[in-house]
Amino acid sequence: MVLKFRLFKYYGELRFLEMQIKQEVDIEDWSFFDKKLDDIEDRVGGMKLPISFSQYIFELRINIDFVRSQLRQKRSA
């Protein structure tokens, strides 16, 4: 249960970051968001989890990529 809690904590961080990206109209420092996404991805990648958690990790990485693509779209707009 503790492992699941740690994993879902990253989902919360990612969701918060996504909301910040959506709310910011004029973002001056895009690198802040890039660094935060990289940080979440690095911490998730460094987790030692049983194989039964691999689906959660896979889905979280997909969600990180999704938020990263939203950031790219907003940056190019």
C-alpha cells in the first residue's frame, strides 16, 4: 500500500503541474515546467517496484508525455 501511495503522489504532482500550465497565459519561464516534468520522470524511473506495479509506471509515463505535449502546444501558440 505504501508503494501505491508513493506512486499516486507523483500523479498528484503531475496533475498540479498540468493545471498550472493550463492557467498560465503568459509563461515567462518555460524551462521551469520542463525541469519539473523531468524531475517527476526521473523520480518515477528511480523507483524500485514489484513487477505488479509496471502498468502503473507505464501509465504514469504516458501521462508525463501527455503533459509535456500540452506544454509544447502552449509554448508554440
